[in-house]
Amino acid sequence: MSEEQFTNWSMGILLTGLIIFMGFIIYDLGKKANAGNTGMIALFVVLGVGVVGFVFKNVLVEFMLLK
């Protein structure tokens, strides 16, 4: 396995784990703050937009590199 392959695999696995962990942190934050259903949805939408933007940016960069 080359260094490039290892980097691609490890970044994919570790970033996925980080995103899942961030989801748990958002859930725990809402639960400890007694946010309720509406507050929990607001937390996931507002804080999740940053994660979606990060993933979208990476997809867009990969798409631009293919051209």
C-alpha cells in the first residue's frame, strides 16, 4: 500500500468518525440543555450545515479536479 492510498483511506475513515462524533456531541448538547424536539432539530440543522458545507466543498473540489 502506497502512502497516497493510506492517506486516502485514513482520511475517509477518520473524517467519517469525526463527523459521527460531532453528531453525538450535538445530541448530547441538546439533551443536557433540555432543548426539546424543536431545539434539537434547530441544533442539528444549524450546526449540521457546517458539516454539510465541508463535505460539499470536498465533493466540489474533486469534481473540479476531474475536468
